Amino acid sequence: MRPEQIYSTAVVARMIGVHKVTLVRWLLAGRLAEPRRSSFGGQVLRLWSERDLARAKAFKDANYRLATVKGRGVPGRRRKRQKDRTGARERKS
């Protein structure tokens, strides 16, 4: 029987492709179930199992779409103004 793999919050965040702070915010907001906690030298650490990792990845995949290359599809990103047929740029109204 193989021993269970345990990950830190930073490693899990890197593995699923989000920032550590984002992962902690999901936990604090109750959007994601808390992993097991343990105390080492006065610090409380979250210990993520393979099951916790799979749950975090599934949550991210279900709730967040991936940004495409060069920022296309990212909300709030401006697009370049198109030139009209005369070569002049369109004006913002």
C-alpha cells in the first residue's frame, strides 16, 4: 500500500494554476472545503491530500475559464481600435 501524498497550499495552488492567495480566499469564503490542518512548531498548516487536490481542481475548472493567448477573452482588457477603410482610426464616441 502506497503512503498518501500530502501537499502544501502553495504547491496545490501552483498545480491547479491559481495564486496561493486566491486558493486561501476560496477557503475562507467557504467556496471550497477546508483540507486537514496540523500544527507544526506553533504554525497551523493546511495539509492537502490527493482528494483535496482533485476537489480544488474540479472547483477551478467548473467556475473559472482559462485566459487565452495574449489576453483575449480576459474581462476588462481593451481591444485595439480598428482602422476604417480610409486608414484613419475610428474615434471613440
